[in-house]
Amino acid sequence: MTDLQILLQFQNPPCLLLSDDLVRFAADQRNPCPRGWFQFNSRCFMFVKTARTWPNAEYLGANLASVHSYEEFQFLQAVVLVATGSFPLTWIGGFDAVQDRLWFWSDGSKFDHESWAEGEPNNRNGAREPCIQINFAENGWNDESCGKSYPSVCSIRTCLILQTVN
Ligand SMILES: [Ca+2]
Ligand SMILES: [Ca+2]
């Protein structure tokens, strides 16, 4: 009988360490995400309850989540809702290089979607607000000072490679 060896690679460095848990979940094609992570297209997302500053919010080597469609944004909100029962202010991976004019995602992906709350981004009271949080006002995005502490949503990219081993 042929054994299937499943290798999990996470394209965003640094890689997560493989564990039996990860391999077992990877074996289930319907849910290639590690335990506690939720799949949307080719990425896995997780809510991190611990409040951290935006720069400290990286978790297990993952990136803060980038968002590339309104559907993906709604999915992120659902991940937060499932974990908390509400819509708390939560960091995602967006930040600006030129105040409110040039935005980037911390995972290096293209900044091709935005869902700002009304009046945002606004650098409130003249403060520099370079980092993006979700669930602000009518559950849209807000630019906020990166040194404030909030929970976060992070993501990893999955790349399943199935290899047949004798
Ligand atoms: Ca700003
Ligand atoms: Ca703001």
C-alpha cells in the first residue's frame, strides 16, 4: 500500500514548524489549515485575542492579515465574531508609507482593496495614524496609531504538496 507523505509549506517566511497536528489537518483537503485557523481561498486566518501593538502583533511567524476583497473582509469579521461573539477593534496588516496616500500590506501583497469606515482614514486630532484596524464605527476600517494595543487577525498562505512515497 502506498503511503502519502504530506509536506506542508507556508510560503511566507518564517515557516511554521510541522507538527503531527498540522500534518493531520493538512491531510483533510476540506480544511488544509492548522487547528484553530480558518480557510479562505489559499490562506488560513486566525484571531489572536492577546492585545498587542501593531508591530508586536505578528504571531507564530504569520503575518497580520491582508484583505483583497469585500468578501474576504466579511470572512475576517466572521473569524473575529466566532472567537469573541462581537466585533472588537482588531489589527490587520495594512499600513501607510506616505500618510494616507500610499498603503501597503505587511505580507507584501498588493493593496487592491479597502473598506474604510466613513471619514477614515483621518489621522484623528492631527496624530500620525499609519496602521489599519477593522470593526471601527459601522464595522469599517480605521487608521490608528500603531503603538496602541489591540487583538489581531493573522494569516498564513498554504501550499499543499502531496508526494507519493514507497
Ligand atoms: Ca493615516
Ligand atoms: Ca483614524
